[in-house]
Amino acid sequence: MADFVSRLVQRLREDPGFSRNRHYLALSSPEGRRALRTHRHLRSIERDLAAGASASVAAEAERVRLTLRGRRGTRTAWLTRAEFRVLCGSATVRAVLGAAAGEG
């Protein structure tokens, strides 16, 4: 992830007052749209894990494969290592993944 994109994703995840409506100019650029998409993807994974999905983590060459198994089926998410580190910043994710979170 580019530095600007990673800062935006971190801010979106940590600061509840940092919204698309208030910071339209920063988030309307291609980098801003990528940050929003990444934030929504990570938030969706976090919700699935919080809802009780079990997960397995496999580190590939450049990416991390996260397989979630829940009541409704199986979901595979491919993340960059930087995205996986941001995802593991959540206490909920660390609690569910346990030792697997340290692989990325």
C-alpha cells in the first residue's frame, strides 16, 4: 500500500470523525477511493470474524490468504501483507486469529 493510502486507511479505522462526507476532497482522488475500498474490505472481514467465523491464515509469496468459515459458507480473502498488518491492529481480529495473526 502506498504511504498516503495506508495513512488514510489507518485514519478511517481509528478516527470515527474522519468520514467521506467531511473529507470529500481527500477521499475523492484515486488513492482516496482505494483507501475507502480497502477500509470497507477490512471492516467486512472484521465483522465476519466478530460474528463467530473461524479463520485460517496462509502466507503466500506477496499476499496473505485468509479463509473464513462461518454458518453461511466459506469466504477467502486475499490481502497484501500491509493490509493484513492493519487488520491485525484490531483487538477482535487478534483474539480470533490468535497465533496465526503473527505470521503476516
